[in-house]
Amino acid sequence: MKSHRKERLSIIVFITTGLSLAIGLTLFALSQNIDLFYTPTQVAQGEVETGQRIRIGGMVKDGSLRSANDSLRVQFATTDYINDVTIHYEGLLPDLFREGQGIVVEGAIDELGVFQASRVLAKHDENYMSQEVKAALDAAGVSAENHLLSSQPET
Amino acid sequence: MWLWFSKLGSPKWFYELSGKWLPWLIGPMALLLIVGIIWALLFVPPDYQQGNTIRIMYIHVPFASISLAFFPLMALAGTITLVWRMKLADIVAKTAAPLGAWFTALALASGSIWGSDIWGTWWIWDGRLTSMLLQFFLLIGVISLRSALEDAEAAAKACAVLSIVGCINVIVIKYSVDWWNTLHQPSSPFSLSNEAPNPPEVWIPLVIMIFAVYLFFAVSLILSMRNEILVRERRSEWVQQLVQAT
Amino acid sequence: MFDLIQFSSVGEFLNMGGYAFNVWLVYALFAMFFSVNLTYPLIRKRQIVLEQKRRLILNKEIVSQNEDNNEVDNLTFRVGEGT
Amino acid sequence: MSIKRTTTLKAFQATLRRDLLIAYKRKNEVVNPFMFFLIVATLFPIGISPEPDRLSEIAAGVLWISTLLASLLAMDSLYRADYEDGSLEQLLLAPHSLYFMVLAKNLAHWLISGLPVVLVSPLIGYMLSLPAESFGTLFVTLLLGTPVLSLLGSIGVALTVGLGSRGLILAVITLPMSVPVLIAGTMAVQQTLNGASLAGYLAIMGAMLLASISLAPLASAAALRISVN
């Protein structure tokens, strides 16, 4: 029975070593900063090449939305309050789309340095409140934007 | 304690006991459901951003939250099946799988409908959505493995192994796809640590609906478990007596 | 309490602020799922009980026939097995 | 015990050698998944577009999906022949822990079916106009990822080895489980194209490999015991 026990021990040693190494590697991987979204600042700093398909996460800049009268073509800027990226998009915008809203756009930068979006998605946070509460908060100076910014951990 | 444990494993005992439990589960379920739905549909203030679509949350969140419980539940039942060979554990595992597929499907459908308004798309390969979809596929895998294996005992054990492996995998899938692509909001509809916590008129009905759906899950699980027990024990004395009595 | 209702008329309630289709679709799916999930096990239970009852009756018949004459009726036997 | 027993290491080596030898004798089992990989990869340019720009965008994904499908096809040869001629039962009865024997069989299987695909991947990558700078990444991630596919597939095969028709069930069980590997692999390639750091992705793939090396044989062994008896 001795060798049987030895075998069992070797399995346990093998599994523990394997798993602890795996956990070590995972922790290392988590410490690495992995980009899911680019911020407008990263785009402004030229981290993205022309034509490369990316996602940008940011806020719709106040007063930047312009739409054409005869088509669904819109233009707006997305911002992280440091840099802006101008975005062109043709299509229906999501209902949540408004100025100050957190959004994600998919697309690529064209030769003119304009971001041509193929898709615009509104990112909603987990805070729900009624219009009255919102108005009260705004009156108290707690802007919804701050609150959206604080809950935007994508980058 | 041990006696109680082995007694719990006996299908007959469970059948009798669950018969007594059912009214006590169905009553509160109906009550909570009625209160929850009326509250959610009529009294919840429209969200400042989403308007009335917030009412979808009261169906989506309970279903999504319970869908996450299926793999751990099946893995737990599977472990009990493998270690103690308790009959009842396998009955739980067998009946939970199709229910899980349905609950997951409804969570996906309601989420997709909700997303069509607020995100602007019916489907996106977002982390949450994708991992839910893959969980759905894995549940289908468990169900089809069960139906393919003819020997009931082998099927029970094979599904137990698959559920345990699947449980680990669902966790890995969840992390990997979250990391891959995420649009879904964090799931803290009533986290109080936020700087602007969700008001009670938003989260109380949600808690009510969550409890209602959990009870609904318990009721439907017990109902299908009872059927499964009747089929499995059809040759036993007590089932035959029960059949003749009806 | 009624002044807390968020809608001022039935029409407004049904319209759901323009989201009628999606909101009601989700609730309809839920209602369907809910009722199917509760009624199906009950129907299934009745099926199982009926089936078992038939089987019991058939078994009894076979037993009594076997007592009457030792020749086993092939047809009854097959039916008994099939259920 | 009076009978002299071989060490686990020797039994591991013997199983590995035996499986490699069998594969060498039955060449079609080695060649078929490989050919399947080539053919699937070839279908994408025809089905989508032969345009180099378009192809280069999807090349990494195409290679990963073809690899995944080829490994699924190859899975069939992992335990089936052994199950049919009874040598799997012998393995279960052997005095050595099934854990290491399963690991040996999986290693042999990967050497036969996974490694050739990895080796030829740069060539296919070139044909799909994958940008040259990502060949290295693709190669390394496939090298790390294909053993995981084999190890996960092994669980599925072990669960279904006694079934007559199991192709679809095997796919339903195995493919969703392979998703994390697919994601990490394709993202790593994407990351190279974006010129970003790879360390995180490679670490994740390494973690997946180590975790599946240590845990998957445990599940496979349990599944084999259930299926064979």
C-alpha cells in the first residue's frame, strides 16, 4: 500500500503546484493594464492608428451634437473632459443618447482624423432615480456626470 | 443529524414533506408576485434616463440573478451524488437543468428587449450577455448528455462530473468575456455604497420581485422533482398505493 | 396611496411612455413562462398517475387471466409491456 | 505486495510511447484532422472575401476557429479505439493512478493532432494575409492554447465514450468550454497588431494551461471510470 500512497501524494503535489502557478500567473495578468476601451485622451495622443477598428468610451460633450436635416447623419464629440474626439455616425441613436451621457462607439479613424462610427451604444450605470430626484440632485450640485464618471472603470 | 441526512435522501420522505411545504411556498409566492408586479408597473417612478423601461428591470434582474445559481446548484447536487450517492441529489440535478435553461433564456430575452431601448441594440457581444448565452449552451449540453446516456446511474454520475467542470468553466467564461467586452452595467441595483444610492421606491419592489421569483423557482423545482420521483419510484409500494388512491 | 400611481390614465399606462411594446412584451413573456411552468408539471403529474393506473389495471388483468387459463394472451401481454 | 511494480514515471512513458506508436501505425488518424484544419481555413477566404485587407482582419479568428474544429474532430480518436478493443478497461484496472495515465494519453494526443496544426499555422496565417508581425504571437498562443483544447476535449470524450452517436453532444459540451481560450488567443493577436503589451494575455493563457493540466485529467479520469463500467 505504500506505493499507492506515494502515488496519491504525487498527484496532490502535482495538482497543487500546477494550480498555484496558475493562480500566480492570473494575478500577474490582472496586474497588467488591459485596455478594453480607448479614452479620447489615448486617441488624441496618437495611440490609435488610422483605419484600426477600436472602441472609444467617453461622454457626449455638451453642445456638440449636430444632426443633418435630411438624413440620419449625426456628428458629435466624445470627451473624457481632457480631450475630445469628433465622431461621425449615420443611423439611429439609442434612446439613452444625450449630451453628458456615457457612450461607447465602435469604428475607425479615417484619413481626415475623424472617427467614423459604425455603432453607437449608450452605457448605462447601475443608478436608477426618478426625474424629481434627479432634479433635486442637480439642484444640490451633484451632477449626474460626476456620478457617471465615477462609475466608468473601463479603461 | 446523520439520520436526518439519510432521511432527506429518501424520495418518499421528500415527496410527503414537499406536499406539505407546497402551499406554504405557493401562498407567499403569489402574494409577493402580485404586490411586486403591481408596484413595479404602477408605482415605480420612471427613471430619469430610461423612463418606463425601468419596469423591465423588475423581471430581468430576478431572473438573471437566479440564473447564476443553477450551475453552483447542479455542481453541489452532483458532488453529493458522487460522494454520498444520495438519490434525491440527482433528482435535483436532473430537474434543475431544464429549468435552468428556461430561466437563462428568459433572462437573456428580457435583457435583450431592455437593451434594445437603452443601449440601442437587441444583441451585443457583451461580457454578461455572452457568458449567459454560453451558460445556456452548457446547460443544453448537460441535458443532452443526460438524455443520451441510457443507464440512469451512469447518466447521473456523468452529469455530475459535467456540472462540476461546467461550474468552474462558467466562472472562467464569465471573467474572460467580461475582460473581453463589457457594456452591461454593474449589477448593484441596491448597492448603498454609491454616492447616490438608489432610492427605496426603486429597490424595495425589486427585492420583493427577487424573493417572488426565487419562490417561483423553488415551487417549479419541487413540482418537477415530485413528478420525477413518481416516475422513478413507480414500481414501489407507496407510489402504487398513491396511484390507486387518486 | 392612489396618488402615488405614476400614470394619470389607463391609456397612458398602456402606452408606457412610448415603450409599450418592449415593457409589455417582457411582462407577457414572464406571464407565459410563469403559467406554463406551473401548469405543465401538474399536467405531467396527471399523465404519470394515469399511466401508472393503466399499468396497474393491465397487470391485474394479466394476473387474473393467467389464473383463469394458463394460456397467456399474446396481445394483452404486448400491450402490458408497451406502456 | 510481492510483485515488483514499475514506477509511475515509467508507466507514464510507456503509455505515451504506446499511443504515439499506434498513431504512427494508423496514419490517417493523424493526417485527417490536419487536413480538416487546412480545408476549413481555406474555406474562409472563399466564403468571405479573398481581399487581403479583409482577410488580415479576420485571419487570427479564422485560424483559431479552424484549430478548434480540427481538435474537436481529432477528439474522436482519443479514447474510442481503446474503448472498443478493451485496452481502456485494462488501463482502468492497472495499478497506476489513472490521473497520470490520462495525462500521458492527452499529451500523446496533443503531439499527434495539436502540434502539427500549430507548426503549420504561420503558413496558413501567411496565406490569409495575417500581418507578419503577429506570426510569433499566433504561434506562441496556439502552442499554449491547443493543449488546453485537448485537455478540455478529453473530458467531453471521456463522458461520451460509450455512446453510439456522440458527435453533436461532444460539440455541445466541448465548444462552449473552449471559449476562454479562443478569446485570449485572438485578443493576444489583436493586441500585437495594436502594438500593445502582450504579457497579460500570455500570462492568462499560461494560467489556463497550467490549471487545465492539473485539473482536467482529474475530471477525465472520473468520467472514464463512469463511462467504462
